[in-house]
Amino acid sequence: MNTISFLRAATCVVLCHVSMLAYALDPLSYARYDQVKTSDLHLDLKADFAKKTLSGHAVLSLEWIDKSARTLDLDTRELAISKIEALGANGSWTSVPFTLDKADQEKGQALHITLASQPAKVRVFYRTAPTASALQWLNPVQTMSGKRPFMFSQSQSIDARSWVPVQDTPAVRFTYSARIDAPQGLRVVMSADNDPKATGKGGWRFKMPQAIPSYLLAISIGEMDFRALGARSGVYAEPKRIKAAAWEFADTEKMITAAESLYGPYRWGRYDMLVLPPSFPYGGMENPRLTFLTPTMIAGDRSLVDLIAHELAHSWSGNLVTNATWKHFWLNEGFTTYVTTRIIESLYGVEEGEMNLQIEQEEAIAMLATVPPAKQALMNRNPDTSSADYADEGLVYPKGAWLLRTLEQRAGRAVFDPFLRGWFDQHAMQSVTSEQFVDYLRKNLLAQHPQVMGDAELEEWLYAPGIPASAVRVKSARLAALDATLTAWLGGSLPTAKLDTKAWKAIEWIKFMNGIDGKATAAQLKELDEAFSLATTSNNEVAFRFYRAAINAGYRDIRAPLKAFLLNVGRQRMVLPLYANLLKQADDKAWGAAVYKQARMRYHPATQKGVDKKMAEK
Ligand SMILES: [Zn+2]
């Protein structure tokens, strides 16, 4: 792929100069957005649960940049395209020729539309495949009521193309609207202006007036109820889960207010959440106006609501200021991880914030043992031509956050907070690169406060593997006390019966589980399980870590609850390590493979892909 410099369209709001920016086109997209950009999308689709398809048409409004261009290249994956039309100057639609390239495993199929002129709009008639990588069609048995089917999308990173023919790159932003037909009795929601009072008569209608990149296109259809949480926030969930969800998310409005006081107004209107059935492959997905969430975060004690803080934080880092290509992923996730801790701290206090941060940093250090050094850097200098060069998707979260935390601690919050708010304000509704951030950092923080970080250290943070030796590790006093308990229990001087866990928060259990993993014996884990029923705890973060430690210790009494967990939870971050650990144990390998055989069809295609890969490695 070539590196092409081009005129960025003059859509910037704050820095309103047309600036020359040289960067590569997104290698994960076939779109030539240096020639033409989508400015608006309209979807008119019908959902067919029997066939597991969406079918209808998409209208793309186009903004032509290169006056000589006569081709529109879109990204698709497994779309059956029947007809494409262009809008003529006289207002009538005419069929235009198109070709589809051979499918590429990673990128899908390029769609080339040949045009005689530069039409304002192009209309694509198509149908999705039942195997569309972004869509999961659940049978009624996979829902709580067991009565009606359910469907949801997950477009990030490059799967929007499996349900919409689109310029599928975070470098292009567009507004959208939609009309969706769905079976009676099912509700349709999207990453747009959901109206809790809508009935869907004559089709469900949506409008998204803010320009978003394609990976934030989202849809879900199913039996769902709505509960308001505040004037501008609420939750959708399966009817049987709505009460628990509304209780768990009670602090949402306070979180929005806390984030606003740090980084300026919430710009997306409503902030609603949708709790999905358990096969949702991620913890949460920051679809604008409607965060999608795993039900595994409903612990019954509000102990895992940092996940909401994380998805809400994306309303600034990611959705408002977006990584220009996936190479710059840390700009979305590292920043969001940093902002999450700030929201947690302002709601629940410094101690809570520090405990979270310490665990995050410990898990980052632990990750270094398994992530290849070439993937440990936030950034690399290779031209952006292949995703094989990109940083590890897990590590950039805590490592990116750690860099921002370091800058914040050294500059002081009085300096750093307005600096970060300025980054969001000045790049709002834009797609940005790491180089742009480094530029902004030098001009707006390091030029005035050179003692904060020198060139060599900044270089190390961005381009070197590992965590710089200069990085300060957070030490929570409360967790330090737990260390002594942990060591004494592991060594046998503190019997399980004397473990005083009454005042422990979930984060302390998480720390304890991390600390005993690979060290505790099967007998110790059995004792712990009998005393605290850990194998059946409703806190899935604790359960996941307990199972992991149990597998590694060869404690096999947990097989029944572990199997239930693997059959019911499709969240990749939990499922992948559990299978990986089962495969490592000679006596668990066959059992793990058998469980997966049964569980596979319940998982989202993204999770299937991940576990398939692990199974093939062994
Ligand atoms: Zn995130």
C-alpha cells in the first residue's frame, strides 16, 4: 500500500484551516477516501430471523475530493449485492456497473463501483450473509425468556462491512439515518436517537445527527424493556434482567456529571445502555448514545461498574476524538483507560481509584511475559501497511493510560487536566494519529514544562517494548495490607478459617485471585472454595480468576460450574484465557476441547475465531 498525502477535507470545527497532512490510507480498508468521502448514510433494511439476514438498501451521500475520480470503492464482506444505482442530476436513479474482488481473509471483498460522473448519492441493494461477522443471531433458547430470538451487532474493528457496504475505516465520519423492519413484538435499537416510547409501527426509524466512523454503527433487535436512570440516561435489557440492570447502573448519571466536570459537556444527547445476552464477546462496546454491555458485569453489588465508566469515557476518547487507523488504537483505549480511573476516583474516592489503578498496572506487567516484544510498543515507525505490525490490543489499554498518568503526576492536575480537555475540544469529531498527539503534547505541555518528560523518555514510552523503568507504580495502602495476608495464607501460617474477608471489596478478591494464581495448591483452592463459594460467585471477574487459578493448580472439583460458565459467558477476555489454560494441562485438554465443542455455537463469531485459533495452536 502506498503512502499518499492528501488534503484533509476542511471539516474541522475548531482549527479551521485546511491543513496538509501526510499519512497512509488505512491498510484495513479498500476505501480511497483521498478521492471521495461518505458524508451521510441511510439504511432501509428488513430483519429476517428465519434466514438470519438483513436485506434492503443503503444510500451513501458522497463528498468528492478528487475531481478526476470516477470510481467509488467500498468495503464489503459476504454481502450479496443485487443492484447499484447512482443519483442523476435530474433526480432519477440509474443502474451503474460494479465488480467485487476476490475475498481477502482479513479485509473481505473490495466493491468497485464505476461511475460516469460524480453523483451526490449512490444506492446499494444487498443482503447480508447468515454468517455475517458483525451480527449474531441468537435462538430463543439463548435468551432469558427463551421465547423470542435476539440479534446484535459488533462492528469494531472492521466488521461493519459485513452488514453495510461502507468505507469501513475510522478515518471517515458520516451522519446516518435508518428505517428497520423487524418482527412484531421485538424492539429495534441503534447507536442513534432511540426513543423509549417508539412502537415500531411502520418500521423503526432512527437518526444520528453526529458524524461517526463506521465501527460505531450498531443495531440490536430483541425482546427488551427500558428503564430510565436519569433525565438523559436509561437502560435497555431483556425483560427478566431489566430490574437488576437498573439497580446495578444507578450511578450512571453521577458518572456523566463527573466526566463532564473533567472534560467538558457530554455531546451526544442521551446516554443509554443495552445489556445483551451473555454471548456478547466483549465487556462493553461504546456505541454512541447506546453502550452495549455484557451481562457478566451485573454482579448484584455494583462492584463492576468501572466498565460503565470506561464505555462512558469513550464519549470523549474514541467517539469524539477517534484513532485515524487501527494502528493508533492506543489513542482510543489508552486514553479511555486513563479517563476511567479519573471518573472512578471522582465518584468513589482516591482509595478506590488507586486500588483499580494498581491492579491495572500489575496486570500490565504480567502481560509483558506473554506479549511478544515487537507488539509491546504503543507505536511503531513502520508505514501503516499491515495490521501484523500493530501493538497488542490488550496491552495498549494500561500502557497508554500509564503514560498519561505519568504526565499528569509530573505536570500536576492543574496543568494536565486543561491540557487533556483541550486535546478533546480541539480535535472533536475528528480522526487523529499518534503523531498529531505527540505534536499537541510538545506544543501545549512539554514546551512550557520541559521537566515533565524529555525526548528520550517520551520516545521510550511510545516506541520501546516493556514499561519504562522510570514509570512510577501506584501503591495502594489498602492493597499493601492484603499482600501480607496473601503471603501468610499461601505459606500456610494463616489458615483459611482465619481469613477475614468481610470488608473486602471485589477489587480485593480480584487482587487475591491474581496473587494466588500459579502458587496455590489444589487443596488450598478447595478449602477456599468451600469457605467462600468462589466457584459460584455472582461476580464474574472474581469467578473467572478463581477458575484460572483452579485450572493451573489442577483443582478439578470446579468442572461443573466452570463448564456452566463457559457455556454461558461468551466474553473473550474471560473465555480465551480459560481455554488456553485448559489446553496447557494434559489432564484438562480433552475435557476443555469437549466443552468448547458444546459451547462454540453459543459464542459470537469473534469469540469462535479466537478460540478456534487457540485450539489450532495446540
Ligand atoms: Zn474501550
